[in-house]
Amino acid sequence: MDFYYVKALHIIFVITWFAGLFYIIRLFIYHVEAESKPQPDKQILQTQYKLMSKRLWYIITWPSAILASFFAFWMLYKNPDYFFMPWMHVKLAFVLALYFYHYSCQRIYSQLQNDIIKYSAFKLRIWNEVSTIILFAVIFLVTLQDAMNWIWGVVGIFVFGIVLMLGIKLYKRIREKNSWEKTK
């Protein structure tokens, strides 16, 4: 198969992998928020979120992670020069971080499937941004490839992450204020 077909398939499965990671955390947040609902709403919602999570996780997210990795290894096999490029080393470090993130999501998934809630919706919202930061870092690394540019790109990603965290805190305060005003 031509290198560019392999590259295209790699990109497609990276996109679907990230889509799954972004959405699974949203389902986790909804699942946790349903905990405060009265019965039977709580039971109905959590049962539905468990089903949706299971389908998303095992039909889209895991297969996409595996296929993205498969096509990445194939690309590296077809073009081993990538191994000698400094930006690729940094990219692979971010990919390794993504696998740790994916594994952490697997643990949260398993806990929620067993009705174990260890994280607040707020903590999950913050956790959701980790994959966004990894995505930005990888895109900048692959696109810029120049050593100085990717260093600035990575620094920019961390600044972006801090801004995201501050935005999440502001959003939480606004939600709390609006909810307080509704109870008056």
C-alpha cells in the first residue's frame, strides 16, 4: 500500500480516537451529575450512560486507538527516517502520554460501570482538557517539525492549558452563581 494511503488511514483513526476520548469524558460527567438526581431519574440516566459509554468505548475508541497505532507503526516501517527526527521523539512522548490518558479513562470507565464514583464532574471537566492539550501538541509538532518552532509550540500548549483551566474555573463560578440565583 502506498505511504500516503497509510498516512491517511492513520490520520482518520487518530481523529476518531480523539473524538472517542473527548466524548467519553462528557458521558462520565453526565453519569456523575445523574448521581444527584432523584429516583427513578438517577437509575434511568445512569443505565443509559453506561450503555452509551460501553458502545463508544469498545466500538469506536479502543478500535480507533489500535488502528491509529497500527498505521503509525506501518508508516514508521515504510519511512524509518522518522526515527531520526527530533520532533518525532517529542511526538512519540506525547503519544505515550496519550496512552496513559487512555488507560486512565479505562479505569474511570470501569469504575462507573461498577457504580463507583471517585471523581466530581468538575475534576472530570479538567481531565477532559488533558486530551485537548495532547492533541494541540501533536498537531503543532507534526506540522511545524522545526526544533525551535515545536519548542515554542509546546510552551504555547502549556500556556493554552493554563488558560483552559482558568476558563473552566470561571465557568464553574458562573454556573454556581446562576444556580444560586435560581434558588432565591
